[in-house]
Amino acid sequence: MTYDWSVVWEYRWLLLEGAWTTIELTVLTMALAVVGGVALAMLRMSAFAPVRTLATAFVEFFRATPLILQIYWVFYVLPAAFDVRLSAFATGLVGLSLNVSAFNSETFRAGITSIRRGQWHAALALGMTRRQVMRRVILPQAVWRVLPALASTWVSLFKDTSLVATIAVADLAYNALQIRARTYRILEVLTAMAVLYWLMGYPQAKLVDWIHRRFEVVE
Amino acid sequence: MINLAPLARNWRFLASALGTSLLLSALAMLLGLLVGTAVGLLRTYGPRQLGVLLALYVDSFRAMPLLVILVWTFFAFPLVVGYSLDPLWAGVIGLGLHSGAYIAEVIRAGLTSVRRGQMRAALALGMKRGQAIRTVILPQAAIRMLPPLGSQLVLVIKDSAITAVIAVPELMRQSQVLASQTFRPFEIYTTVMIVYFCLTFPVARGVDRIFRRLAPLGAS
């Protein structure tokens, strides 16, 4: 078996374009999912029981089913059943955001409830309103506590964006698989894809480990 | 609008696909546990140089998407070794090595969570290192590892759906096949989604319950 690595250099722009799409998708999804996660966390702490139940059901469902199936569902079912037409990229973004929102909401909820009740009581006793307590006492502490979990979710999300290749979003995985089909240089192209993902993912994984050590909660 | 007839006609097809999903998940989890336990133990107690190498394995497999690992294992790896792999085995190896990296971290975290004083006390009592690990450290650490290992099992079941990209005839793949044959993606994907939910949700809840019952045993 002879290897011809020049094919990787020949298609470098297509690979890099794909890598850029992967990064774009990760950043946009996380931006949407932070908002979605906060909203879901609020709904789950709502005073109105049916809202709580619905939000909980949503979160549990998205956490318990495979992401690839969720993406397929959004891709095939939304247009057919509800006549919603989205581009492949938007479909991938919606699927990923719904999933990551569910995970983020758990992170935020855990962050908020991890602040001891005594702090609520103390702040209320000082004459603050509930809203003030939330904004000035609870949230500033909770933000730092959720950071490690959010960072882990970020890396998972970065890896999971590769699943949108199955609905033909031109990310790194999709472009690499296309180049493979076009050139038949299977080993070279797939190895280049793995190396590119590794080059992007490895520093992120290391950074997350550092964030975990740096922001670990010691009470 | 909703037509469940294609599903009713093909339920056997999907049931056997579900069986493949379960088999794949079980084998991958088993491989992950074997690799993860070995790597976790060696990284904690083994020689330093080996630790650096194993750390590279763990961090690399945590840094690359499962889809990439699976595609590489199934399409590229056979070209290196000149030996073709059955999709199911490629799936077991890819999924197993991926979860093995995470399990290794769980094992290591569990082992290092037992206070150092216990190892010293055991050694002072005249135990050998291996004996101390086996009879003092592991029993406590194992209970602490249970909840993250349970989450890992749920992850493996969910991730087994990704092996559809290398055409392992599991639930996700076969529902794609059925959806394209019958043109009823809504009914099929929704049903399969519910099946996955019924599979993973009880596992997640069961793990929580077992953990709550065993947690006091792991306290030290």
C-alpha cells in the first residue's frame, strides 16, 4: 500500500473551510444554548406547577435520547409535519441548541441551588428583595461555579457538531468524507480529518482540565 | 395523517435492531471497563513514563469526536493492517476505546479520592502495596465510582446510535433504512426516539437509586 499525502494539501482549503464551519457551529450553538439553558432553568423553578413539569419533561427527554436522532428528527420531521423549511446549517444549529440547552439548564439549576440557603436568608434579613438577592448575591457566585461544567459541555458540543455531517452540513467531518469519496485516498483524508479535530480538541480538553482545577469549589 | 401501519408491519425488523443496539452497547461498555480500569490503575500506581503515554491516549480520545473515531476505525484502520473489520466490531472497538478514556478518568478520580493516610496506615500494618490497593482502597473507591460509571453506561447506549454512520445494523441505522423505504420518517423517528428514552431513562434513574442506597458505604 502506497500513501499519497499530497491529496491533503490539495484539498487543504476545503478542510479548513469545514473546520471553520465546525467552530462557527460550536460558538453559535453555545450562545443560543446559554440563553436557552437559563430560560429552561427559570421555567423549572417556576411557581406554576404545569410549567415546571413541562420544562422538566423537555430536559429529561433531550438528555435521555441520542443527539444524532434528535438532529434527524429536526431534519426530517420539522419540514414534513410542520412545514418549516430551514437550511441544513440552521437545522443542525436548532438540533444542537435544543440538546445543549437541556444540559445547560441542569448546570445552571445546580449552580443556583448549590449556594447555601443561609445566604438567601441572610440577604433577605438585610432587607433585600428576592430579585436583588438573586442578582447581587446568588448569581455572582453561581456564575463561577457553573464555569467548569459549562466548559465540559463546550468540549462535548465541539465534538458533537460532527454529527451534523449526517444531514450534509459542510463541517470538517462532512467535507473530509466528501474528499474521501472523490479521491479514494481513504486513509490519508480520514487521518487528516482526525488530526485536525485533535489539533482543535486537545488544547480545549486541556483548558477544561485547567478550569476544573482553578475553579473547583472548596467550602 | 399519522400512519402506523409501516411500523406495525416492520416491528420485528426494529426489534432485532434494538437487540443489536443492546449487544453493541454491552460489548462496548465491557471493553471500555477493561481498558478504562487498566489505564486508570496504571496511571495512578504505574511507572511515570507509561503514565505520560496513557495520558495521551485518554486526552486524545476525549478530544476527538466519536464519529471521527468510528469512521477512522472502520474505513482507515483496515488499510493499515490489511484486514477488514465487520461494522459491528469496528463499532465495539471505536465506542469501547472512546468510553474507555472516560472510564479511566473515573477510575483514577475514584482511587485518588481515598485519602492518602489510608494507604500509609495499610502499609504500616504490614500489608503489601497490591494488597492495600485490593483490600483497602478499591472497595471504597469502587462505590464512589458507581454513579459516574452509570452515567457512562447511559452515554454508551446513546452514543451507540452514532455507529449508524458505519452501517452497524442497530436501531438508529435500521430506522433510517425503514424511514427511507416507507416514507414515514415522522412516525418512525418519533417511535424510535421513545424507545431510546425508555431504554436510557430507567438506567439513569436506577443508577441514581442504587447510588443513594450505597453512598454511605463509600464515606470515609
